Amino acid sequence: MTAGLGRFLILASVFVSAAGSMIAFSAGRKNAADGLRVAQRFAYGFAVLMALATLVMEYALLSHDFSVGYVAHVGSREVPTWVTIVSLWSSLEGSILFWGLVLGAYIAGATWLTRDRYPEYMPYA
């Protein structure tokens, strides 16, 4: 269940980011403000999906759900809780997930801070 939910969230975030990029580019070419607002919402959606995927992985790590391959690879019942929490980025797959979270937060923050500035450049940013 946890692995399936995490996989769904990752695939959804890939779809949302790709669709948002295409919508933003199209809105920029057509100079469509409505399309840009939709693309901004997709950027926020990407950030939320990456945060949820990271939380699902942290839940799997903290609950020692060894049916998840990553948890079986890096998890242990013998280590303190803080080590279990930071084990998210102890291997390549977890590091990529963590950096997806950081990227999502950066994109959401940059989108929010520049939402009304530079409208001619925002579709391509």
C-alpha cells in the first residue's frame, strides 16, 4: 500500500510538471494570462505532490515497512529514530526524492514571489 501510494505520487508529480511546463510554454507563445495562472497552479501542485511523496517515504521508514524496497535496503530497527529520519537521503533513490522535495519547494516559492512580476518571462522560467 505504501509503495503503491508513493509510486503514484511520484508518477503524478512527473505528469504535473510535464503538463505544467507545456501549458506555460504554450501560454507564453500565445501571451495568455489564463494559461499562465494554470501553469502556476501546476507548479504548486508539483510541490505538494513531492512533499506528499517524501512524507510517505518517511512514514515507511519510521514504521519500518520493509515491504518497500528502499526501506529494506537502508532501514534498520536497531538505530535511533533520528538516524531513521535522515536515512531518507542515505542512498541515491532517497537523495533524488529529497532533492525533488527541495526543487518543488524552490519552484513554489519562486512562483509565489514572482507571480505578478515579469509576466513576459514567467512562462519560460
